Amino acid sequence: MTPAVGCGEERTASAARHRSTRFVPRHILRLCFFSAPRITAWAIATLTLIPVLVVASALLDPDQEIWAHLWRYTLPELLVNTVWLALGVGLGVSLLGITLAWLTAACEFPGRRFFTWALLLPLALPAYVTAFVWLGLLDFTGSLPTWLREAWGIQHLPPIRSRGGVILVLALALYPYVYLTARSAFQGQGRRLMEAAQSLGLSPVRGFFRVALPMARPGIVAGLSLALMETLADFGTVSVFNYNTFTTAIYKAWFSLFSLPAASQLASILIFFVLVLVLLEQVSRQNKRYAHSARGGGGSTRIHLAGWRGWLVASFAGLVFLLAFAVPFTQLLIWAWYAAGTDLDPRYFAFIGHSLLLSGLGALLVATLAVALGYAQRLQPTPGMVFTARLATIGYALPGAVLAVGFFIPVAWADNLIIDQVRAWTGREVGQILGGTLAVMLLAYCARFLAVGFSSVEAGLGRITRSLDEAAEVLGVTGLKRLRRVHLPMLRVPLLAALALTFVDIMKELPITLMTRPFGWDTLATRIFEMTSEGEWERAALPAVAIAIVGLLPIFFLIRDPDAKAC
Amino acid sequence: MLKLVSVAQSYGRKTVLNDISFQLTPGQIGCLLGPSGCGKTTALRLIAGFEKLDRGEIRIHGETVARAGWSLAPEKRQVGLVFQDYALFPHLSVATNVAFGLSGLDNDARTLRVRQMLKLVGLSREAGAWPHQLSGGQQQRVALARALAPKPRLLLLDEPFSNLDVDLREKLSLEVRDILKHEGITALLVTHDQHEAFAMADAIGVMNAGVIQQWGPPYTLYHQPANRFVADFIGQGTLLPGTVLNHRQVEIELGVLDGVVDGDCGEDGGCSHCELGCQVDVLIRPDDIIHDDASPLLAEVERKAFRGADFLYTLRLPTGGRVLAQVDSHHNHALGEHIGIRLGVDHVVAFRK
């Protein structure tokens, strides 16, 4: 790579910019390493990199004593549990996601239009909510087993509080990720390639395995890796089920054993798992180019599943919809109805207020950073800039528990530094300044959810042609003025989507909120956690319903998405 | 080889194909030519098996593959298909694309066949490449190789050259014709481009509104169009009003035309069934008008288009009628100039008014 390639000014062929740099010697141009877009992008990337580096450094500098203790008592169980969970959930979401995506994208059966969007609804329920509802329903004292015992004399049901139970609940909660990406991949293919396969002598079933499935693979892998990242990041579900994984172990190390070093050791191992997934996903992104290179062929001709086959497929989709959404949501409403009488007090409104405040602030912050990063990348579309943007948005892969630890350590360090300095200079004692404030939470949210906002903004910017930028430029409107007058008005819909998606994600987020909130500062999510750890399903249902209803909001964006809608 | 008998199809109340019949002999290259929406693509998809017909019958090699209420699955028809957008599998290399339909063969035989096909289309060196790395013309040839590899009984080509540059289109259509003729393949092509049809096909069916207007070799279609639609769709030309004088003569503004009368009027033995003095429209092609400075007949140059080897002049006749004239390119006349012309018609095409 020549030195000039790293310098964006020379690569963007814009007349006006050439005008302004015409008399600048080339060697000075190379100094544009410190250009405003680049500094902005790196500043945002640093936000994500701090916790990663802090936690990763724990892996490089292991504390022998803690390590030995972990290795003897906890690690074997955590590793076995995590690997089983990842394998089981991976298999479950693939089976559910791929089959449902193929059936709704390429076939015709009774209720297909309904299922196309209804199968996305489980996204509105956080996994830890679905989890406690099923526990409440199927636990020994739950209503269903009690009824089975009394009415039918059935004594032994497979225990829900088991590895299989966790896997099942997580698969039902997370399959929409695969469903969504696989479906849009199947739809992008059109019918033409399947017809080509048929004209070469392949039956539709063989065509699916030799053409449709391999071509959808990048999309499927992307969805699968997202679902697995959520699995590794999950804290709420596994703790309701008392199923020990790294996230619960980090929480315990911190809050029960008060050992931040142990927590960061565990976090560093978890990050290693995440890294594998990130690589997997990046590779699938690179392969994605061919998913778009061949389109065409109206998707109008679907395979008609007539008679019993159509009804079989419809009942399969219906069963998934019932188990993943309808049953838990209905049960939530019923419980919430009972609990509303006693629990709907000022304290409950404080939870809602806290949740709205946090989610609102976080969403605004994320949207601002996303626009800054997206615009920086547009001004200097160099490979270096794309790489920086990737780094800045890597946080979506990091479990909240890891981010909490990763931000807490440097903040505590900075606080101690300030306290010491103040003492040395003035002799006065001050409390912690940064730790235990909303600032840490918001930073952690930004790191984790920047990717959600950024992907929406980036796609929106991508749809604005470059000639519009240049048109504005020759008319004398440049820089931030151009952003305000040209880009932001055109980005209204993607920005709204970014705000909505981030808002809901922050509202559902549990471990970051739980581990970094100011003392006594409860939100809907932490309230649910508190109630479920005590087995108070009915009282957990009230805040859960609030989250679920807000959670339906971004699904409308997904349904409005042309890819998902073209049915 | 391929035979369609009174094939009809409709979507809801809209008739797409109405009583289509034609057949191809072994090794013949046929073509369905017509404007978009004329039903030609539907006809192709019926033969491939992707659509179901309402009436009639389709036979390949004497075997019925479709009739009302029954249709053999596309994968069982042994019909090769080259798609308009080529539909190459983007996740497979060139060689594996070509090998895709060769399921019954063992590995060696398959490799051999793929090598043969790639050599045939001149892409031996691109065997390991990916579809997106190829140019449009190369993709086209891969699509052809892939369709031919399983030795289909019939090859169908859907607008095969419409995605290519004009230059490449001509070159490739001749190349593809050579390959098909060399392999003795029976093929049916569908296009809206008459140049493509003329370059490729032995026999052409001009289609409009779901009906084959005329079926015949390119020469016949150009010189003896059966009706106004064919006359208008194939080649250039204008219609001038005329009066029938007798069996073999029609008088138009530019003089009296002698010769066998074709077209509408020719159905029952020339103009014999017309009464004398019957009013007709006569088709005048650009090559029917000869520029002659000595001619007393003058026409005004209204428009001109330089085409390299010749000019295409649009001429205005004294009575206001217009004709096209193809004139050698060194006769460069200005707009508004009056130039001498005479008729050079050896074959009259006339349509009753």
C-alpha cells in the first residue's frame, strides 16, 4: 500500500475538494491522517476498544491464585455448560429459522401471509421473559403440571429446569435472527435460479439443497452468529434457570465474592469465545457479495403445498408461534392483570420513568454517534476508515457483563486517581465522581448498541447517491452544513429506525443495567430480574408486559422493510 | 422434434396464447419474434414446463410432455434452457456450473464432458473462475455450455443476447448459431430483436397478441409479409394508397407496379378476387425507392439519417405521402432539397383497406 492510499483526500474524486487542495504539495496531503473525520471515527472506536482492551489484558496478565481457584472449582462446569448451550441453541435456531424462512419465502400454505410477520413477534419478548413464563407454567407447582397431575395422573414431566429446558427456551426466543436473515436471502434469490436447476434435471427438493440453501449460507451464518452472540451474552435466562455460564459467574464473582479480578478473568475467557463468532460473521459478510450478484426472476411463483401438506406446514408454523409468542404473551397478560391490583404503585412508575430516561438518552446518544461515524466514513471512504468503523461497532458482539466489567475497571481507576489528587492538593476527602453514575451505563450502552444504530444509518446513507453530495458541493454547501441540509432530512426514516431499535434494546438490556446502575436505581428490566430470582412470576409479569409492548415497536420497522414485506 | 398443437393459455380472463401451432424438425433453429407482451416468453415457459397450458398439446420427440390438465415436471423433460439473465449459480465456479446437470455420470466422464463443453464455447481457461468475474458475453457462453452439457433433446433460449452490447450481440449470435449447427441441436429462441432472429434462426414465427401471425424463413417474412402487423414489425417501410388495375398491376402515386401481389390481397390468388378499382395499401421498403437524378419524379428531403454505407432519407411526395429511401452515402442532399426518384419494386405487397 502506498502512503497516499491511507489518505482519503486523494481518493475521493470531488471537484470542489480538488480545488481546495490544488496548491498543496502532495507530501503535505499525507498529513491528513489527522483529518476531522478520521479523528471522529477513532474517538468513537476508542469507546468500544477501552473495555475490550481492559478485559483482554486480564487474559494476558493472569493472576495465578485466582486462576487456579477458577480452574479447580468453576471453569470446567462453565466450559461444558457454555459449549452445550451454544451447540444446542445453534442447532435449534438453525432448524427453526431456516425451515420457517424457506416455507414462508418460497412456498404457499394456509396462513402464510400471517406467519410471515407473526413469526417475528418473539423478538419483542426478551429471552429472560419467555424463560420465566415457561418456568412459571411448567415448574412443579406451575399450572400446567398441576392440572396434568390432577386431571390425568401424569406424575413425571421432563424437568424444565434443565439443560434441555434452557436450550429450548433460548432457541424459541432467538430463532427470529436466523429466520430474518435466511428469509431475506431466500427472497433475494428469486425463482429464476431454481428454474435453472429444474431445467438441468433437479427436482425442487434437490434444488433446495443444491442451490437455495448454499446460496443463502452467508445470510444464515450471519443470523446464526448473531443468535449465538445473544446466547453467550445472555444473563437473564440462564440465571432464572440456575444454569451456570460465564455471565452468571462474572456476576457472582463481582457481587457475591466482590472479586473484580476474578470477574475480569472470566470475562476475558468469554471474550475469546465471542472472537470466534465475530470471525465467523465477518467471513460470512465477505461471502455475501454473491448473494447480491444474481437476482431477477419474479418471486411470484411459489411452490403450492396443497391439501394435508399445506395444513401440516401451517400447524408447524402455528406451533412455533404459539410456543414462542402467543402462549407466553397471553400468560404474561393474565399474570399482569392479577398483579396490577397490588403492584401498580408510584414505585412502578418510577421503574418506567427510569427505563424511559435511560433508553431515551441512550438511543439519542447512539444515533448521534452513528451519524457521526457514518458521515465520517462517507467523507473518507478509505479501507482504513471502513476498518475503524468495524472496530467501533464490534460492541454488539460483547456480552453486557463483559462491557460492565470493562468499563467499571477504568472508571474506578480514574475515580481513585481523582480522589488521590484531590486529597493531595486540598486535603479534602471526596466520594467517587464517575462510578455509580448514569455516565458509565450510557457509555456501556453506546458501546454495545452502536452497531444497531450504525447499520441502519449506514444503509440509509448508502442509498443517497454520491452525485447528490457533489451537487450540494458545487452549489457551495459543504461539511456540516451539507449534513444538516441534505443528508439528515433524507435520513429521517433510517434514523427513526435506529432510535426505535436502540431504545428497545436498551430497555431489554439486563446485565449492564444490573451491574453498573447507581445504587437503588431500578428499571423495568432489573425489577423483572429481582422478582424472577424470588420466583414471583406474577409480579415480574407487570414490568415484562411493559417491555414487550415497547418491544413490538421496532418489529413494525422490520415488517415495513421491503425485504420482509414482499410477500 | 418439437411440436405444438393448438396451444392456448390464459391468466384469469386475459388470454396470453391463442391457438399456437408450429413444429421444428431435428437440427432446426426456430424463433418466436414479437413485441414484449405478445406471449412469446409464456410459450417458451410452457415448453420448458414452468407454466401449465389450458388447451392443446406439446410434444417433444413424439412424446407428449404437456396437455390440458397434465404436465410433465420440468426436470424430467430433458430440455435445456438459457435464461435471459443467464441465471448462473453465483456460488459455483464456471466448471461446477457446467457440471451442475451431469448427475448420472461418474467423475471422469463428468470432468471430460465439462472440458468438452468449455472448449466448445471457448472458455477452457476460465474453468476455475467465478461467474461474477466474467464479462456478459462470457457468462452467456457459460450458460450455453451448462444448458448443453446434459445433452438436452431441445434447447430453449430466452432473449439470449438482450443484455449484451450491440457489437457483441451480433458476433455472439453468429457464434452460437455455429455451435448449435455443429452439434446438430434443435433449438427455439425467443426475442423481440429481429436482427437477432435473422442472424440465428432458420424459421421465425412472428407473434402478436398471443397469436402467431406468420411462420416462415426470414426472407419470406421480409419480402412477403402476410399482414400489416408483420409488414410493420419486420424491417422498415411505409404504406402508400393504391388502386388495383388488374390481376398483376397496382397503381400508386409513383406509377404502376407490376408483379405478383402478396399480402392480404394475395390469399386467394393475387388481386383476382378484388374488383377492379379496389383500394389497397402498398408496402414500400427503403430499397424499393431508387435515387435517380434523371427521374422526373421529385420528392422533398424531409429527414435524413447517415448510416455509414448509406443514407436513410425520409422523402415527402408531392401529394403529401411519405416514403423511405436507402441511398448511397455519397449522395449527400440537404434537408428541403428536391431529389429525383423512381420505383424499383419487383414484388408487390398490398393490403386491402
